[in-house]
Amino acid sequence: MNYCERCHVAVENEQCPVCGETPLRLVRGDDYCFLVEKEDMWARMLLEILEDNGVHPISHDATDVVWVMRGGEKSRQCIYVPFRHWQLAQELMQTAFPE
């Protein structure tokens, strides 16, 4: 697997599908890789599940913009996990959010 240091994604190909960066370096176990973007409420739930399973995720606001829907604010979080736990994180996320 290769790693884009700009986008923090682990990919099979030689070029980043997000930014087009090339060449990419080999991913290391301690590289934080993008897992998912979720609404804040769901992100907090997933972060807790990941942490409870020893994954130690990090997150940040997905955008500088806050959406106002039905009078309430909804923000989104990007969640990243160490590559060595990426497969486990995928499985936990799939269990929590089977859609």
C-alpha cells in the first residue's frame, strides 16, 4: 500500500485519487490514514467505539462551514486511524454503520 502525505490516504495505486500526487511512498504502520467523514453526532459515536477497541483515532472538523438545517447546526468530522489498525477500524465502522 502507498500513502499520500498530503491527503492522508492509503491506496494501492501509485497516484493519490484525491489530489493526484505522485509518486507516493510506502505506508507505515504509524501513518494516520483517512477512515471516514461523518456528521458530528455519528463521528463522536464512532470515535468512542474505535477508542474502546484500542484504535486511538484522531479527528478534525471537515470544513470551515457549518450547515444550518432545521434551525440547528450540523458539523462534520474527518476521522483518521493509524494504518496498523485501519482494517480493524473498517470492520468496526461497518458493524456500527452497516449502510
